[in-house]
Amino acid sequence: MSYKSISGGDISSAYNIKTQNQDYFLKVNGSSNASKMFSSERAGLNTIAKTNTIATPKIYLQDSYKNISYILMEYIESVPPAKHSFKKLGIQLAKLHQTKADKFGFNQHNFIGSLQQSNSFHDSWLSFYIEERLIPQIDLAITKRLLNQNEVPSNNKMQVVLDNLLKNKTPSLLHGDLWSGNFLIASNGTPYLIDPACYYGHNEVDIAISNLFGGFDSSFYNAYHDIIPKNEHTNARIELYQLYYLLVHLNLFGGSYYSSVKHILLKYF
């Protein structure tokens, strides 16, 4: 057996473990929230896997040892994504989003990066997005003195502005953090989702985060929207869903994200 350190994200240390029979991917973390983070990751990956719409790495073990938490899973040998891989990813993500639920939320809270993400169930997407997504991040930014109270809209103002854009939505199973570092293309061309922050929400949230930092290849979006078309409010909603992720980045990484957050707040509120 041998192992080597590999890139595994900003939060945990990651290793490729080679044995005679198989390669494994191991993430370890000694932070106080690590066990909950890995448990949430396992729950999200298992939930996606059960839909049989898009691949996820198999999970073999998730536990702690001497205050060090770890998750052991299948190692995916990856290659750079090509246009046909992005097309397949778009098709399979659309199929994932066709997995529906009765309410918005998830059966457990989880994490977005290292920040806790609340997933309490709501009947309304409008109330879920405001109360479980925007308000917690806005409140945290105010506490951290990254935003001032007079820069953010009231709950009532958010309700009024967002009502027409977010009404009559149905809950779809989301990856929840679908940027370019959270999918892999295996050497055989199969797309894999990794590091989810799953919940049932509006499908365009995953499209919004995928677009935030440069975007995916156009073949991904064309394939996706062939199955789930845009409508006249899609572009506005994408900006409003990106607000959540920009607030998360503001709270995690500081003031370099302030201007992007302020731009969307001023534009819509």
C-alpha cells in the first residue's frame, strides 16, 4: 500500500491511497465541525446516487479517530472535461433536477463551504430562499461587520421584490454547490458529482452557481435547457441566487466580495 497527498479543497487534507486491489480517496479534518461536515457529505452523495441520474463516488467509511474525522471513498481518475462531457453533465443534471419532493429543504442541515447551511422545510420557495438562505448570510455579514444594516433590505422588502420571481416553483433535488471544482469527468467520460450541499430547491440555483466564476462550456447549458427550458425571468433569478453564494464568499473570504454583493442588492432592492 502507498499514499500521496493530493488536492482536495481548502477545508480538508486529501490523499490518494493505492492498494493492490483498488485506489481510494481519503479526506481528513481535525476541526470541531468535521464529523458533521463529512456526515452531510455522505448523506448528499448517497441521496444523489439513489436517483440513478448521475454518478457519485462510492463511500466506504466515514468516522473519527482520536478527534480526527475522515471519509473514505472511491478514487475517480479524472480527465479535463471536453464538450461532449459537458453535454452529458448537462443532460444528467437536468435528470437529477427532475427528482421532486413535496417541500423545500432537506432532512438534515449541512454546510456550504465551512459555513452551516440550514435546510428547515418550507412549503414556499420564496420563504425558504429568504429565511434559510439570504437572511442567515446577511445576518452573519452584519455580525462580522462586512455589511451595514442600512445596506440590506428588510424581510418585508425581500418578500415584495422576490414574490413574482420566485412564486409557483417546485422542489428539485439540487447539488447545492455546483462550481467547477465539484464535478469530475472520469477517464471513461462519465460525469461525477462530488462535495454536495444537497437540498430540495429551485433547479436554477445549480445553474446560477455554475455560472458564477466563469461558467461551464456552452454545451452544458444547451443540453440542460433542452430538457428544462429557461423563461423570461431566468436571468434575474440567476443573479438573485448568485447573491447567496456571493454572501457566503463574503463571509468566508472577506471584503473582496463586497462590491459584487452590493451591486446585486442595489440592482434588485
